Amino acid sequence: MKKKISNIPFSGTAEQEAALQAVIAENKDDKSRLMAVMQEAQSIYGYLPREVQIMIAEGMGVPLEKVYGVATFYAQFALSPKGKYNISVCLGTACYVKGSQQVLDKIEELLGVEAGGCSSDGKFSIEACRCIGACGLAPVMMINDDVYGRLVPDDVAGILAKYE
């Protein structure tokens, strides 16, 4: 699944940049620590926007393409910010055969955001995942830690309204 790049403007703080620069300074002489630096950067910013990738590449002395390649290869890295409410829709086999794709389509339609993206107000982010581990409730979605099961597309508007 292709990762979405954020359309939300980057808004890092001086404190975040100082924290990242400290991590880079501790690791810059060991290029094998690139992934660890990226993990720390993501914990500082919540995701890896282009601006952060550039800081990492320049600080670690590696090409930007390498940082981007690692960020897009590993599922643990996000190129878009997460919303206050992170919606995960299961597209695993049990959920998919019971209509989770239609549930996901309805969420995308109502929020005007594709899976992998974040709403422009920063309230909702959407991701498709392979298994939530609640196959008996298929199809399932989670909003942060709240699990919703046995869904149909008509359920989505009411559930999202709880988070408005």
C-alpha cells in the first residue's frame, strides 16, 4: 500500500528541532544508526515530513533518497501526521469479505480524506490495516482505542459524529 504524503503544512517547533539535532549529533558518525535516528525523529514529530527527512539526511551525511527509501519501505514510519482521532479500518480477509472496503470508502467520502491521509483540520487520520484481531466482529474499525464491529457503511456517520 502506497504511503500518502501530507498536504498539511509542516509546523515543527524550535524545541522539536533542537531535540532532533541532539539525536543526530549523538549518531552522526555511525550511518548504521539511520533507522534509529528516524525512529527518534518520528517520536519527536509524530511523523516524518520532508523537512525532517532533510534534517536527518544532512545531519547523518546520507542522501535524502536513502532516508525517504527507509521511510517508505518500513510500515512503522508515517509521512503524514496522525489526527487527534486515528481511524484504522481492517481489510483483513474476514473483514474484507464482510464489507470493510465499503466501510472504508464511506469514511473517506464523509471526511474527504483517503486512507493514509489526515483531514486538513488535523482531527481525523485514516489508515487501512490488515488485522485488528477482532475477526468475530467483522467488519471492524478502531478509532484510537475504541473498537466498532459488525459495521455497515450506514453506521459510519453516526460513529464519526461522536468525535466531532
